[in-house]
Amino acid sequence: MILTPLRFFAGFAFLTACLSVSNAQIANSDSPTEAYPLIINYQADLGSLERFYHVRYSHERRERFVTFYKDYQSRLEQLPFEKMSVGGKVDYILLKRELENELLLLTVEEKEYIMVSKFVSYGDPIYQLEKLRRRGVHLKSDDVAKQLNEVRKNILVSAKKLGQEANLSMALATRAEGIIKGQQTALKSVFDFYNGYDPQFTWWVTKPYQQLDSTLTKYAAQLKGKVDPATLPKDDGSGIIGTQIGREELLRLLKYEMISYSPEELVEIANKEFAWCDAELLKASREMGFGDNWKQAQEKVKQSYVPEGYQPEAMLKLYNESIDFLKKNDLITIPPIAEETWRMSMILPKQQLISPFFLGGEVLQISYPTDVMNHEDKLMSMRGNNPHFSRATVHHELIAGHHLEGFMANRYKSYRNYYTPFWIEGWSLYWELILWDMKFPQSPEDRIGMLFWRMHRCARIIFSLNYHLGKWTPKQCIDFLIDRVGHERANAEGEVRRSFTANYGALYQLAYMTGGFQFYSLKKELVDSGKLTYKQFHDAVMHENSMPVEMVKAILTDQPLTRDFKSSWKFYEK
């Protein structure tokens, strides 16, 4: 829609009015906060710069972004923090956190660049050409060809000397490889821009460009081969090779996510929760007539799998039961279009090696065997996706979990999308916790199904942290899932492979249960105390968008905040 002047000024007046309402009104409404204008400008400026300075790891890009982040730090400091609403203070703290983190990452990048500079210093002419290309400067084609040829010669000299150089750590080799890929991106940008449009350029530059690009690819492989074997992850026989980040980096990431527990404390929490699960599992096993042999009881549950071809219908049935339960108990507002527009798809056999269980969001992705899978894998997939196991996870994946999360995030405070798995996965896991409390699983078979997932999330904390602390191998993680949770081997392998090789981030797997406990603790504070109904609490969370859960707590409890806020929330009680 094109805004007329009248409409524009009316809209501007409305926005101004929104920004000038009282602190209490802002904190408890869907209006943008006082920090909103700065944040949307920051996000737009960031996007513009990222598109313009698109060559990763170049000095020019790094220098420009350091200036950019520092400029926004100065602009942020000028905001009247003490006069802001709690929602505005939260936005201030989160933007401050992001700027500090980005500057830290650029500092690390600069240090590592300096450490590998002797291997990649030939690249300055490439960066200069790309800089000229951005403004369409006419290039003297024979000079460009000469430059590219000289760069190639310099690389070949460096490659010959490489055998005499000391080995690199895996981190530095990875950085060098990234720099070279950035150089190739710059080169391609130049070549694609002029090639065919400038006949002289095509005639002179095509061959030198192709030769240099090929040389860069080979050189990157050589550098990758210079990794110190002591820093390389080992294959323990599982075929799963990830990167253990270590305790120091775990602590840094936990601090960034506002989780005020150490890795060791989180493992202890997971073990306590596991003990509770063990006790409940034995209760269900005894009810089924298997005594304390919970694996036999679980085996019977696994045998309840849906016949081939009927899994989508079975998932729809579970979804309908889920929606009916939410509505009957008036637990959350469900917008009609959210309920109308979720979709289904099937996960490809290859993808099931990484995602052995169904996934969700706007699309419910069903993991179930196809004709091309071997017999054992078919049975494992069917057993691992039986209806009792899937009962709670329908809530998790669709409504009121991931599908509703995404739906509401696009409609309420969309500027405040501070991506964090502790909010995204924690919110969906939280529903599994309260559904248990509200006795959604009626039969012992259903309870075993829900306990499987609860134990699974406990296990994720334990095995992922032990792996990154250097205490466990991938094989030990797989065996743990099989022995303590009851996973099928193929599903356990898929889970561990997903955890360490699928670029989820080191904290992703522990974020499910940890974030769930955060929301559960906040529920106890606000709902169990009678301050809010379930529906009021859940709707309020959905209207604040994605951010560290402690900041959700700050808004909903009107918590006093300072500019230099540090996380200290101890949210687990058992």
C-alpha cells in the first residue's frame, strides 16, 4: 500500500504516541519499547553493511564492522536507561550484549588472521579489485590478468615452503581456509561482473582467473593438511567426527545465553532429573506388569508402531487430541490461521540419518521409512516413532510449540528476535513438562512414551557437555542413549551425529531441558502463585518474542534492571 501524506503523518503520530506511553503501559502491551527506533535502525544498517562488505575475513570488512559496532555502542549509551520501561531496559541490555559479543568475535578473528597472515598475505590485490568492482570502475584488463598471474605465482611459492612450516592448530587451519574461500568469493564477484560485458576483460582475464581459482582451492587443501594431529578430532569407530569446544568456550557461551550455571552443575541437574524419570518409569513398568524391567515395558510400547503407510493419519489423530486438550483447559490463545495453516511433509531417507524423529514448525516433518531403506532401518524408524513416543512431541512441534512460536514471532515484537535455543526449544519442552503435570498421558504406555523424551532431553545435557568437556567420545554418547534411554541404535547414532556435525551449536542440545526448566520456574512464580492464569502467562510469553528466558522473566515480573545487568537466576528446583 502506498501511504498518502495524511496516512503517513497519522501513522507517525501513532508510533510517537506508542513510544511516549508510560513505562507500565509499555511493559504490559504489544507496543514497541523506547529502544525500538535504535534497534530497527541497527538491524537495517547491519543488513546493508553485510550485503556490501560480503567478503568474509577481509581487513576492510573487519575494520568497518568494528567501527559500526562501536558507533552503536555510543548511540546506545545515550539512551536514558533509568527512565525506560522494563521492556525498554531489556532491549537495551540485549543490544548491548550483542554488540559486545560481536566485537569480541572480531577481536578473535583479527588475532587469528595475524597468526596466519604469512600464509594468506598475497590476497591484497584480490581485495582491491573487488573494492573497485563494487563501484563499477573500468579495469585495465591486461593489468588485471598480470595481477592475478602474480598472485598465483606468490601462492605457488608459499605452497612450496609450506612443508617447512610448523603445523597449525585446527582452529587456525580452519581460519586460513575461511580466508581463502573469502578470496575466492571476491575473485568470482569481479570476474562475474565484467566477464562478457567487457570483451577485453573476457579475453585477458578468463584463463588467469580460472588458474588462480584452481590454485586457491588446492592451496586451501594443503593448508588444511597442515593441521597438528594432536588438535584433530579422532574417529572412535562411530564415524562421527565433531569439534569439542572445551570448558572455557562452554562457559563463555553459557554466560552469553544468560545461564548462570557451570557445565558441571548442568550435568548434576540432568542427573537429578534422570533419577526422577527412572522412578516414574518403574511405576509405569510395574503397572504394565513388567515389574522393574522397564526395558521390556518400553519394548512393548515400541511394538505399537503404526502399520506402513498410516503414519500421517496417526500424527493427525495425535494433533487433534493435542488441540482439544489445549482448548478444553483454556491454556493458550490459538489464532485460527495458526491452526489452519500448519502443513505436513515426509523426511527423506538420507535426512533420517540425522533426524530420526519427526520435526516441526510450520511444517510437521514426518520421519518414517520408505521402500529404499533396508529392513532393519525400517523397523528402527517405525519403532522409534510409535504413537506413544509421539504423543507429547506433537505439542512440542506444532501447537503450542514450534509452529505457534514462529507464528507469533512474526506478529509480535518481531524486531526483538534474539535467536536463542533456550527460548525456542525451551518453550516447546516446557509444554511437555506441564502436560505431564496435567495428566495428559493417561495410560502407563503414554507415560513411558513421554518419559522416553524427558530422559532423552536429560541425556542430551549429559552427553553433549561431557563430549565438549573432552570426557566422552561419540561412541560413549551413543551407548549412553541406548543403555539409559532405550534408543534404537540407528536412532541413537542419528541423534549423536546431529548433535556434533549438523551445525546446531554446542549448547543447542542442552537448551531443551534447561530452557524448559526456566519457563517452568517462571510458571511456578506467576501461575502457581495465582498472579496469572495459565492462559495469561502463556499469551504474555508469546507476545514478547525470542530472547534469553531470564529477560522474559524480567518483563513479566517487572524486575529492576541495571545497564550492566549480569545473570544470576537459579531456576532449577527439585
